[in-house]
Amino acid sequence: MTESSSLFTTPLRVLLLAGGPSAEREISFASGAAVASALRSRGHVVTEYDPKDGSLDGLDPDQFDVAFIALHGTFGEDGQVQHLLEELGLPFTGSHSKASRVAIRKIATKESLTAHSLPTPDFTPIHPSESAEAIRKKAATFGYPLVIKPNAEGSSLGVTIVPSSLELPAALARCFHYGPEGLMENCINGQEWTVGLIDEVVLPPVQIVSAREFYDFEAKYASDETQYLFETETPTVVLETMQQIAIEACSAIGTQGIVRVDFRLDRFGQPWVLELNTIPGMTSHSLIPKAAARMGIDFEEVCERALQSALNHHHAEVRPAA
């Protein structure tokens, strides 16, 4: 599409937040560069800003119409930057601070999913203060293979599929490197899928086929062998079930804007929700742009729809009661 096909009649002044203080800083820059290019191609005035110190000090919200958050991980996805933008009164893309705080924390997410009777693998919290024997007992209850993951980290950082007790200590060390809390989760053997949403628009499910053990950091951002499939033999009813569960999962957490819901599909065709991503990647390997393109929505329009969602939700939040 060309600049003339913009969703907006006049250009917007966009504050693009990318970089930040998290372990996903470089991925954030890649997402930010892609988004900045897309929005500029539609005529918007984009100011790029790196909150590397975890603050927005010195920014004047009156200089911008909307903020596009391309930050991943700590500060960007955990509700911190959302809270700061709420205090500034500046509309921003993605979910509000409360939903962001829940979605970044896998334990809180899974508790919300379970409370809404949505399928998610059994889990238990783990902490470095627990003895090795206590964690081994938990693992024995789950059985192997199992999954160890940090509670609040993205891009599969610190995640390990643990095939036996021999690999458990290394998996725990990797997990706790990224934070003081983690979780042990039942491993669902099966296909990896994801479903994206742009507010009420549900994108086609994508099957992820990785040459690696699972869709880890390398498979997400570096491997050219990872495949993203739309044409599969999966029954339509299963695909529709995944889409419906994705809608309900987003409703349970209270997300808005662009969200990605990750699944494992077991051998019986049952989808299991692994997590929700409130600021999915926007790189050449990213899944939201691929799924949107399948529906005829190009990358530039995806970015503009994110802006429109931000403005719509902000206006709804500040509109006085009748």
C-alpha cells in the first residue's frame, strides 16, 4: 500500500519507544526500526526514544499525539512504561498497565486463565530459596519431561525443556539468572501454534515448526529454518477452538490492541495456552505481521491499526460518564 492509503486523514506525531533496559533490548531496537519505517512511509512524524534508564524523564507529552511501545521485557511489557504514560495522559499502543502487569508474569497469567476455566498446563511456582531436594520432589510429582521458565521474561529467555533429573540443576540456574521467581510446568508434547489479535480482529492461527527443541530465542530471531505454516491438516474445528480460546484468554487478562496468544496442541487436538504477549515482536521473523499479511493486512496497516486502537481506547478511558 502507498502513503495515500493511510488510515488517518492527517499525520500523527508518534513517540516511538524502543530499546529500554531489558535483556531484550536489541530485539526491541529491531522491532522499533521496522515500525518507524512503516509509520514514516504513511506520512507520520516519528520521534524515536530509548528509555535505557527505565524512565521517561524530560519528555513533553504535548509534543506527541500517541506513543508506540516497541519495548520488550522489563519496563516495556510489565506495566511500568504504561503507568508512566497513563500519568502523562499520552495515548499508547497495547494494553493498559494493569493487564500488562498480569500478562508479563506467567504465574499470574496462568492463575487468571485457570480462574476462567481456560486450558493451560499444570504448574507450580519455584524460588531460589527452596532447597534442591524440595524442587526435586516437585519435579518428581510432575514427571519428566517438564518445563522450567522464569516468571517474568519474554522471547523464551531462560526457558528449558527438562528431559530428566540430571538436567534440572542447570535449568534452574538458567531460570533464576533472569529473576527471583520461576515456575515448573507440565510439558505438553505436541505442535506449537500462535494466534494473534488486533483488538476484536482475530488473525489466522500459525503453526510454528522449528528445527530446535522448541520455539526458543534462536528459532525466533536467528534461524532461517523455522517454518510458519497456515496450510496444515489440522481440522478447522481445532483452529476455530484455538481462536475462541485466544479471545477468551485476552478477555480474562483484560488486554487490548495487538496481542499474541501462544499454544501447544496435544495429540488429541486439545489446545493449551502457554502465555500471552502484549507487545509481540515486529521483526522480519515476527508472527503478527505474517498472520496479518495472510488476511491481506500489510505491515504498515498493522502499525496504523495499533495507533488507532491506542487512540480509541484512550478516548474511551477519558470520556466522561453521560
